Amino acid sequence: MRRVKAFSNGSFVAEADVAENFFTRLRGLMGKSPIRRALWIVPCSDIHTFNMREDIDVVFLSRQSEVLRIIEAMPKNRTSGKVRGAHSVLELPAHTLRSRNLLDISTIEFVREGHYGG
């Protein structure tokens, strides 16, 4: 699975695996505990947390990487509903965004591992 680093206005958000085929998108973070790395799901406009062992932070992004919706600590066994205009979703361990003071971010940039930092 490909891996990226996510940044917002130069601030590190998370290291994420990329789920970009049917099977990796279907599996998502189900059954993983503790969640050690974020997951960027492309394409995606809605998610569920069935069979999850932990709550997660969720960021819905447009094709232009604009933040459309943030769900902080989405509980297990829930659905997000479809987010209009969403092209991808970043799933992170619960409270990651709050602990990094990133609840008001407007964009996220994804950079392939080995291609960040100038």
C-alpha cells in the first residue's frame, strides 16, 4: 500500500496509508486497534465505522483537497452519510486533530513519502 504524509498550511497532520482500490477501501481501518497510522481513502464520499474497535476522526475532502466536513471522534457502528462534493476521506485516530490544534483546517496537502520537506 502506498504511503503519504498529510500537511495543512505547513503543519504536519498525519502519515497515512492510501486505500485506492476496492479491497483496501472496503477493509479500511476495520479491526485495527490501536490505529497506528491514518488512512486516506480515494475515491470516497461517505464512510461507516461498523466493525471498528475505536472511534476515529474523519476529514472529508474535495478533489481540490478542500476540507468539506470534519467529524471528531466518530463513534463505532455509525455511518457518516454522503458528503456532497467529497472526493476522498482521511481517517485518523480519535482526537488527533484536536491534539494537534487542527480542527479548523481548510485544506490538506498529501505528499508521497520521500518527497516532502522542501
